[in-house]
Amino acid sequence: MTRFLVLGAGFVAEPLVEYLNRKKINSITVAGFTLEEAENLANKFSQVNAIQLDVTDKTELFTHIANFDVVVSLVPAPLHPLIAKVCIECQVHLVTASYQSDAMTKLNQEAKKSGIIILNEIGLDPGIDHLSAMDIIDKSHAEGEEIESFVSWCGGIPAPDNNDNPLSYKFSWEPRGAIMVLLNDAIYQHDRKVIKVTGEDLMSWATPINISDLSLECYPNRESVSYKNIYGITSVKDIIRGTLRYQGFCSIFQAIKELGLMQTDPVTIAKNTSWKEYILQLNAIESLDLLQKKIKPKTWQALQWLGIFSSELNVPEKTTNIDALCALLLQKLRYQDKEKDMVVLQHKFIIKKSDGSRQFVSSTLKQIGDPNGYSAMAKTVGYPAAMAAQLIGENKINSYGMLRPVSQEIYQPILKQLAQEGIVFEEQSWSDTEMTRDEFIGELNLR
């Protein structure tokens, strides 16, 4: 029997618990910030327990974690170093879907000495993207081939049938995390040159791209260059990992940034202040007419629909502009019952073969949510995390310390299990007589 503790009872937790619960020999406990939150999830399954747990309280963590074999954490990433330290002291394995931060990396030797696995980046992006990328990379290396370029795009967006608002986006959960990343700098490599995009310019970088007959746009995400070493492709000319959205999203959020609505500094918003009044005040301008001249008509219409120029809609009494914005976004851009989301993930590889010729390979995942079941995002985050936790619980991973899912002992079984859940990639390949580098990764050449 493996004893699993799941920290967090949000929207991706249900498919994770459902998957672990398929093996009746497993013992599963869900911990929520409130007992009610945990019980709401646990009660959907037989033999799943619920507890209340404050994951910021080290004493509470010790009390509970010591009773388990594997912890799966779905709480915000900044909380993971504390959880990891407790897991190390209690000699309990840990799985997260979050990026492996510097603070987590520093715990590598301690985790090894404790004889535990701390596996990070095993959700969708990061997660499934690593699994599928490494499958192709390792196969190419085994044939004596060289990866010259690696381009990867991923995004969670509304399914086409439910893409029915001017921002072409919706939220299944609290939007702050998804919006905050739009402020991050990004670093990637093109033609062997390392390029930095500041958070201020990130939305302006956006470039059109067509994937699976969808008119999308892409922009870089976080720091891509370090994945040359992580993936074992140190000689690549190009490497970028980025985000997909429907076209128009980035220009709208660039305008939102320029209006000052993504500022994170503390502010005082007077009670019963209309959005129109606040926008004028924030931008030190006398009328919306003057402001409108600075914004493209289509973007203006989208912002008008959102309500930030409304005389009737009041600004939520929040402590930062970005929190006020997020409250409005959640109000206007929430998925309704029976609406479907979609996940799109595409890798592109330029592979130099042993005879000097080049092969152009794309690997594409397109997953649409079930209106009567799990969203595509919940499924593609929850299932791989659960599968990894099960592998660890069954002692099928022989490495210890701080890991990512880039080794064959991790990615091969999980890819097979994902395929059984209908999560599969479609591969296409072209020779260098059918395709050119500029055609294949043209989105980078537009920059």
C-alpha cells in the first residue's frame, strides 16, 4: 500500500485523485486550506480521506507529512521549498507540477542524502512537454543525429465553439497567476544568439502562428536557454519555449499594461469609484476621447466590452491594480457550465541526420475538455502528476534528489499511460527537399 497526501483541492486535483483512486490498494488523503474544501473533493470518491492543513505552518506539515509515503503538492510554487524541507526531514517523496525554482534546486543534495525523490515540472507545461520532447530527442541521439533547433509552444485556451468574447480567453480558476506571468522577462536563443525580452515588451513580441488550422499567436515564456543542458541538446542553434493564445490577446493585454492596470504596487481605491473615473485618474487624462486616440479600434472595443471604461461598473476595492483587474477578468471571462476549454502543444525539431541531410519534425497535442467531465487543462495537469506519483509509490524510479521528468524511466511509462487516456501527439515529418528552416520556424524569423 502507498499512502498519498495531496496538498490542494483545486480544479486540477480531481483528475489526479481519481487516477490514484483507481488502485484500491492506494490510501489517499486530500488536504485543503479548509476542511470543507477538502471534503468536497474527497467525498466524490470512496476511501479518500480529507483533512484541513495550513501548508505555511511547518509544525502542521511535520505532523501530517510524516504519516505518508508520497506528497503531491498542487499549492502555489512559492510554498514548495518549505514543503520540500519537511519532506526531506520526514524522508517522504514529493511531486509538484511547478517549475523547479532556484530555492528547490538548492535542496538537491539534501534530498539525495535523505533518499527521496522530489520530482518537479510534471504537469502540462512544464510536464507533458518535457516527456514528448525527450522521447524525440533521445531517439534522435540514439541514431547519431543532432538536434539543431527546438521550438515549443503550449497554451490553454477556449475551444473554438466557446471562443465567444473579444479577448478570446477564459479562466477556470483564479486568474492572478496567469496574468502575473505576463510581467516576466523571457530569454531564448535564435541563430546561436541569446535574446532577452523584458516583461514590459513581452506582449509586443507576439507573432502569428497557425497550428492545427487554428489562427494563434505565440510569445516566449520564462527562461528557455537552460533547457539546452536539461534536454542534452547543448549545440542547438535555436531554443525557445513559449505560450499560445488566440490572435489579438497580446495586443489587448499590452494596452492593459500601458493603462497601468497590471501594476503590483499597493494602491487605495476609493469606495464606489467607477472604472471610467479610475482609468482617467490612473492615466492623468481628462477624457476617454483623448485616451481612445492612443489605442487601436479593435483593442478599444475589447476593453470596452470588458468594462474598464464603464461609468456604471465600479472598481473592486482591492489593494493593487492587478488584483482589481483580476476580479474583473474572473467576472467577465469565466467558463460557464458545459463550455469546453482546449490545450494545444506543439514541438518543432530541426534534426541533422548522420548523412548531413536535415529532417523537420513537428509533434502536436490538441486536447479538448469534456463538458460533462474534466477540462482539458485539469486533465493534462492532473493525470501526469498522478502517474508520476504512482511510479514513485511503486519504487519504479531509481534516481534520487531533485528531478525533472526527462529520463526514460520517467517519461516512457507516463507517455504510454497518457496515451491510454487519449492524450496523444500527432507527428509529422518533412525532408529538406520539402521544407526549409525559414519556413519551418518562421515565427522566429519574424522577430
